[in-house]
Amino acid sequence: MKRNKNKIELTAVIFIVLILIGSLVYQNRGFLRSDIEAAKPVFSYETAARYTFETVDGNILALDSEALTCMSKNGHKQWDVIKKTSNPRMHTSDKHILVFDRGGKQLDAYIQESKLWEFTTEHPIVTAKINSNGCAAVVSYEIGYKGKVEIIDNTGELLYKWLLSEDYIIDVDVSPDSKYFAAVVLRPGSAKTTSSIIVVDIDGERKKGEVSFDGNLIFSMKYQKNGSIVAVGSDLLAGISPKGEKLWTVDFEGKELESFKLGYNTSSVLSFAGSRNNSVVQIYGKKGQKIGEYISDEEVGDVDIFETTIAAAEKNNVVLLNQNGQVSTKTPFNKNINKLLLLSRHRIAIIGSNGVEILKP
């Protein structure tokens, strides 16, 4: 009887050990896989070329001073548009693509290679964004004013013009329903840096609301699907209501922000400098709650997010994380990475010094 009891106990121990080993293998399946495909080069250019890259519909967009080129997620060329610019910039939203010449006066909106509209400003363009309806906001100058925002409808007609005499405009965005726009403005002349986010009612031609951030420089913001705004600055991440009221803030508490990606209808990802030549990647939900963290062994150069998947470019690896910061895959990559673009949950475009490679971890 005692021998049978020992046998049962031994069997139970072996069973538990097998479960633990199986769990460990599953959790680290990204490290243990032998079928990870090598990165596939799909696009090359001279090191000194001035390209800017974005994604649209899971495809890669490459813009230089000569043309706008679209490549599929497999790296096949889909189409291109000849477009001459000196300082090429673009912004995408859903299927819409906005191309402009920073310091120039021309904007063009596209869906794929078909031009929807074009617009010419009177003064040089600072920045511009387009929403999923094809409505755009463009920041430029006006004589006698510090800044100007022009709202262009989805036919290329001027819908509204907003002038500021005392504040500089840092960033701008249009709400998904095209009823409002928001601008990040910098207040000069004070003892400490002060920036504000102002929400403007386009139809009513009036200011809807304003949130000030004393001692903080807000440098990027993004409208969300529900009309709220997520903004990031030198020392904080913030949520703003559709009415222009502060919803929440996350104080960086002195941490140095290295890179970030504001998600659309998903989480936002921030990468901070670590204490041992590494980085700490933190993930924040739609209400400002911290939902995940990843402490890297190396410095993280760039981050991106697609739905609930996060990509981080380490010095020698490309890492995929879930929203809790847990590693899904970690793929060695020993080339310089300027930018990461998540095309899907399992496909990454790696922008290097002289080319683009597709990685399927």
C-alpha cells in the first residue's frame, strides 16, 4: 500500500513538472521558435535620401521629393504618384493620405493613387493633418499674426480660418466627425513654458474649451474615435474631453521620454530612458491607466502599436509585446533601425538607413 502511495505521489510530481515545463515553453514560444523568417528587403534608397514613411490600410507609403510610392505588406509595389516637393511630409487617417511640402504652399489629398483635392495656402505650411472623412487642418502663417489654422473640407474648399495674434501653433488635428478641431498652442513671454490645447467649434466659429499645462510643452496630440483627445508633452500624457476639458493626466515624474506612439481607439505607448543604458516601455489605456510595462535590456529607439500589439526596436532585437508588456516574440536584428511600422499583428516594416525590410516574427 505504501509503495502504491509513493508511486501516486511520484506520478503527481512528474505531472506537475510537465505542466510547468509546458507553460514555460508556451510563454517563451517567441524565443524558442525555429521557423522565424529572416527580414525581407523590399525597398532601397540612398542613405542621404529624405524619405518619410507611413502606413495606410496595412500597406507601406514612402514619400520623397520626387514621388509617393505604395507597397503592399508583402513588399510588392502597388502604385506611385509623381509629386515634386522640397521638404516632403504626409499624414494618413484610415484610407486618406495627405501630402504636403513643409515650408511650401501646396497640399494634396489622396485615396490610393486617386487625388481627391488640392489646396494652396498663401503662406508657408508648418504642419497639417487629415481625418478619416477627408477633412484637413493646415497650420501656416499670416502677416500680423503668430499662427493660422485653415480647415479644408473633403472637396478641397476652405471651410474655416482661425488666426492667433499672441500664441504659436505647435500641432493641430480635426475631430472624426469634422465638427471640431483642436490646436496645441505655445504661450511665449512667461517665466516658464506654458502650452494649451484649444478645442474650436467649426460650425459655431467659436472656442469650445481650453486646457492649460503650466510648465509643460505639449508637442503632439491625436483625436480618438469618441471625440476625445490624447496628448503627450515633455513631462506628461493627458486626456482631453470633446468639450476641451481635462479628463486625466499621467505625470512622468522626471523620467526622460525617448519615443512614443499615440494610438487611435487603443492604448498609447511611451518609452523612457532606463537607469542602466536601457529603456522602460509603458503602456497606458484610454482612461490614462497604466496597463503594462516592459523593461528592456537595451535602449529602445522606436515603438509602434497596432490594435493590441506593440513593437519595440531595441539595439539588437525587434520585440513584439502585448498590452500588458509581456513579450510575444523577440527577433534578433543587428542593423540600424530608424523607424518601426506595424502593418498587422504579425508583420513589421523596419525602416533603416538605406532601405525597408519586412519582418514576420
